[in-house]
Amino acid sequence: MMTWREGRVRELLPGWDGVVVVSVDLDGDATVRALAYLELVGAPVIGDRVLLNITALERGLGTGGYALVVAIPDRPGAWPGTTHPAPGHLVKARYTPLQPMVLGVDDPEGEHHGTLAEADDLDGLPVLATDLHSALPAVLAGVRERAPRARVAYVMTDGGALPLAWSRTVAGLRDAGWLAANITAGQAYGGDLEAVTVHTALLAARHVVGADLAVVVQGPGNLGTDTRWGFSGVAAGEALNAAGVLGGRPVAGLRVSQADARERHRGLSHHSATAFGRVLAHAADVPVPATTDRLTDPLASCLRRVREEARALADDAPHLTVVDVDTCGLLDALRDVPVTLSTMGRGLEEDPASFLVAAVAGRHAATLVGDLG
């Protein structure tokens, strides 16, 4: 079900790369913030009549408080693609009203088709996968602390947001030069490169981008149903299966928390136990914090619990190898990230374990790259 509304643009608000944010007066005198994706609907201006999808906003879901602009019906000049249609025939968000057509990285029309036509091996490329989009900057902080010149490709899967432009985190990391390329896989779209599958995305990271490391995480807005299998983060295990099949070096980034109100996510999240203990079928490293001597409770206690739970998980899942990783310097590295750290509404001070374990995974993955200084 979709809840539609019509309104008039009152004000232009600060946006970010690929996104225009506007204040819209609805019929009935209510005013909402609305988000418009430039490549899908064009750029609204003050006075435009706009059609909005307010379904998630009305339900109070995690959309950041935005309605979504579906169309600017009265100003065809604003519509994208009316004069110079872009090349490519790969359709994403397929059979939805706003399906985009993009040029796939391995599309026969594209310049990289010859490179990827027979590509079948990652040549040992380290591939780190984790559950939540909020872990991405923390992972990269860990990578850069050990290998600051590493070329990192971010592969966004389609378990959460489909448009890459939704992620202000990615926009900030790109502006800071922390990412060599963004690749959108499956139904996700808007990356520097578009891929049909995670397999294609990883091969593109290795053979087109020349990445030293790939990080695979779903877009913002993960979905869960409070069941063992009904969560979009299960794709983290599937991504590492793809890495294993293609000759990469899988690294499992654990989801943990010291502050989540839900017991199933305290310490080692049950989502990581399922994704990496049950879904993942290939050998993978599981980085955990090695020491807590310099840390205080409740962080130190949480990390000790995570180590114990990770080892118990590996006892039942022999494809997993627990790797102890020093945490020295990582909290300082996390304080210097160029974007806001936030997971489920909690920042670094409220839930340091969540970000520290992500940074530990990044630090370990960087050691697999080699000495890049």
C-alpha cells in the first residue's frame, strides 16, 4: 500500500549529493520535509506542485522524517532523461513506478564488458561483509589506521535503501576520499558502477576499480522481524559466500552492542550468529578485540563477552576462524571519522562496542592487503 499526498514546495532545504530536500505544504495546512532524487524525478523549486509518497513517514518508520517526491507533474523541463537518454539496459527497482535504467558495469554497451566477460577470480581480494550500514565508517577507520593508502571499494547490497544517494554517510566518505568507488549490486542503484549481483560487483571491484579491499554492506534501513531468519542482514553471509566462491579472502564483521535495549543484540547479535554461523558456508576470518586492559566497563565487559561468544560460535561452525586483533588506537581513529557515527540512534559515546568491533574488523582486513603504509 502506498499513501499519496499532493503539495506545494515552500522552501529549499540543505540536501546532499544527488538529493534535493524541500519543505512542502500539504493540502490541509500540514508541512513536511520531502526528499527528491535528482536522477529519478529532477530538482523541485519553490512553487512547484509535487506528488509525494508519505507511507513510511505516516507510519513513523526510519526514513529520517522525510516524505518522498514521486513526481513534479507540472514542469516537464525538470524531468530527467527527456533530452539525452543515458546508455544501458539494466533495470533496477524493477517493475516499480520509479524503476531506473542504468549502464551495468558488465553491460555489452559499456567499456568494461570485455574485462568482465571472462572474469572469474578475485585473486585473494579481502572482502569484509557486515550487517548494518552504520558500521561502514567504523570499518573504514580501522582499515585506514593500518593501511591509509588502501583502495577500498564499497559494495552496497539491496537489503536496505535501494538508492545509494539516500546515504549521507557514503556522500561524506566519498567527499573525504575514503572510498575509491561505490558499486551498487542487485536492485540497489546509483553507484559509480552498477552490478547485477554481488559476484559481479566484487569482480568489478577487483578488475575494474583495482581495489585492494572490498567492503560489502546493505544500504541504510535494514529490515528485521524479530525472527531468526527474517532480517535483511542475512545477506552478509551470502556476500562472503560469493567472495569464497570467487577466490577472495572473506572477513566476517560482527554486529555487536553494549547498549541495545534488546537482549538478542547485546554482545554478539543473533543476526551475526545466523549470517556467519549458518548462512556462510566458506572459510572466513572473524576478527574480535584481543585486549581490554586499557578499557573500562561497560565496554571492557562487553568485548570480553563478544570474544567468548565468537569462540563459541566458531566451535559450532568450523569454517570460522576467530582472529584476535589489538584495539590500541582505534577509539582515537573512530573519533576522527569525517561523518557522524550513529547506529540505531546511538553514537560512539553511547555504544562504543558497536563501532570498535567494526573497526577491529577493518584493521584485520587491512592486514590482508599487505603493507601499504
